[in-house]
Amino acid sequence: MKNKLAWRTGAMLLLGSLFPTMTALAQTVEERLAKAEAAVASAQTAGDNAWMLVCSALVLMMTGPGLALFYSGLVRKKNVLATMMQSFIMMGVITVLWSVFGYSLAFAKGTSFIGGLDYLFLKGVGTDPSGYAATIPHLTFMVYQLMFAIITPALITGAFAERMKFSAMLLFCSLWAVIVYFPLAHMVWGDGGLLNAFLGGKVPALDFAGGTVVHISSGFSALVCALYLGKRLGYPKTPFAPHSLVLSVIGACLLWVGWFGFNAGSAVAAGGLASNAFVTTHFGAAAATLGWLVVEWLRQGKPTVLGGISGAVAGLVGITPAAGFVTPMSALAIGFIAGIVCYFAVTELKKRLGYDDSLDAFGVHGIGGFTGAILTGVFANSAINTVFKDADGKALPSGLLEGNPKQVLNQLIASLIAIVLGMVGTLILLKLIDLVVGVRVSGEDETIGLDLSQHGEEGYNLDMDLITGSAHSESYSDPVFATAPKPVGD
């Protein structure tokens, strides 16, 4: 009995002496786990943030130099600087509008149609995450979305290239962003927006990276611009060949590369969804390039460089709304279809209707964006991105081929809203601006070219004396130029 009592007493004393050690050990394990979890979260935030900052730079590169080079190579050389300026100036003016109130109207909580003023002057937009992306600073999300706002009105300028006043262009694009882009971005991507499939939208449309918000809105607005301003002097009897396809090819390649930030970045994280969007973007562009060239080769006997780069952009436009919802094989189908559809829009539709869409902003972005939006409703796959769930949290079909035909209707409704808002808003703005400053340059200014008439500069000065550096634009009697061919004017 005494031995048992002694044993129990000793055991209790031993346990009592070990208890503080065990408690400290348990606390150490908990602290280590907490530190490990914090380190993992920090690493994820750092990785996602780095990815999104790179994507922001890639999307900005799409405007300048990508779109600037692509568009400027397609105009006559007397308009090369003016065309570049139309893209470049958007990088400045839209940034200011976005920082003051644009971001708030697009992404602050508000009504189904427009955001509120919670983020006015970027109030509350700091280094903490937002409700839109849990692993990146709110500032990063804001600046990424800014790059979309910059390029969208710049796309419209292709429709009225070579004939709109710079002052009118500046007013139009700025006001268009306010009355068309900001509300539409809220409807599709904003919390509580009418068309937001993830955050309580009444019409759950799918637009991963801007098929409706960017391309349909700008493309159909471009058509209104082309019709309102009328045809360029001499069109279509006078040839309007691109002055430098070299510039346009470089621009198209920069657009292709930058589009990875446009689409893959829309996953707002460096994960599997970004990888899928990256791959589908590339596949869609490649298939569209082939689709356009095949039809062109069969119809015209030759595959053109202009056709190839136009097809690539058409494919990038077509896959944009679908990039984060479809498989890579579906992306091939979407791209191929978009390439063919846009080819006929740029050639047959344009010729039959007789409008002068200078750089085919409507044919590529309007028609391509609409095609991609509808095909998103056809090919969307819940295995790639679960959009709809039942009461038990199980994934429901996303697109037509998966068993959800209603999604095609949702896509059509969203597309029609973007079309109506873009076209009506554009027409109202053009009429108002025409009354204030006039929208079209004079016939004399158009003949001289917008480089000189609007900016007092020339894109090329190729008539310089190789020895003295003095201008020789007026005489070719100098022995150095005796056998040199005279430059052909525009």
C-alpha cells in the first residue's frame, strides 16, 4: 500500500514538473504553425502581387506601343504621328479621370448600373486587399483595371483615323469613358452589377476579361463614329494602303504578348486559372490567324501579312470573354470561328454597307467581341471555372454544350446592353461635341494630313542632306541626289 502511494505521489510530482514544459512546447508548436501560415500567406500575396503588377504593365504595353504601332502603320504616312498620339494621350487623360472618380464609379458598391462614390479620389484604396482580390493590395487591383480603361477608348480611334480633330477626339474619348465604360465595367465586374455572374448580378453573364466591357462597347461605338464622320476624302476610289506594315506587324506582336496580361491577369492571382487563361489566349489567337488566312488565300489567291495580323487580333478579341471559362481545345474552335467571321465583316459587310471604318475597329472588335461573347455561352465549362452551384454547393453546368442553354441568352442580353449603351452614348456625345468644337477636320487639313494640321510635326523627315544635314525637300539638283528616286507623296 505504501509502495503504491509512493508511486502515485512520485508520478504526480513528475507530471507536475513536466506540465509547464508540455504547455510551453504546445505553445511553441502553435506559434510555429501560426508563423508558418503567415509565411505561406505572405508568400502567396507576394507572388500574386508580382504577377498582377507585371500584368498591369503588359496591358499598358498593349496601348503604347502595341496599339499605337499597329494603328499608325495602317494609315498614310502624313497621319502616323496623329494616330500614335490618339493612343498615347489616353494613357494620360484616362489615368487622371480614373484616379479622381472613374474607379469609384466602376468598382465601388452602388446600384446595378453604376458604382458609388466610396473610392472618390482613391479614398480607402491602399495596400490592404479589396473584396475583389483577397491576395493582392487594393492599389494593385485598381491600377490593373485602369489599364483596361485606357485601351478601350483608344480602340475606337481606329474607326475615325485620318479625319477627326484632336480636340474633338480628346473630348469624345474622355466623355465616352465616363458615360459608357465606367457604368458598363460596373455592370459586368462591379459588386452588385447587373451582369455580374459572381457578385449578385440579375443577368449572370460571363465576361472574363472584357468581351462586352472592352470590345463590344468600343467596336459598336466605332461604327457610329465612322457613320457620323463620313468617309475620308476620296474613299473608296482612292487607294488607302497602309504606309508601313512593318510598324503594324510589330504592333500586332506586342498586342499578342500584352494580351497575356489582359486575359491571364484577369484571374487576379498566379494560379491554375491564370494558366488556363494564358493557354486559351494563345490558342485562340493562333487558330484565328489560320482561319483568316485560309479564307483569304482561297478567295484572293494569296495570304497577306495584313490578313495574318488582323486575324491574330480578331482571335485575341474573340477569346477574351471566354479565356477563363473554356478549355484549350474550345479556344481553338472559338479562335478559328472568330477569324473567319471577322474576315467577312471586314471585307464583305464593310463593302456592302459602304461605311468607312478606317482601321476596321468595328469589324474586328465589335464583331469579334460579339462572336466571342456568344461562343462563351456555348463552350463555358464548369470544370475550368465553377460559376453556378446548387443548394449543396455542387457545380452546375456553365455553357450550352455542358447542358445550360440559358447561358447563351444571358450572353446575348449582356451583348445587346453593351451595344445599345455604346451606340446611343456615342451618338449623343458626337452631336454635342460637334456643336461645341466640331468633330471633323477641314478638307484642307485632311489633305495636308493630321500630323501637320493638328500637331505641327511630321513623322518622317527623309529628305535630309547626308553630309550637311540641311533639308532638300524643295530641290533634287544636288549631285548627291541626282540619281536618287524622288519620294512619292500621299
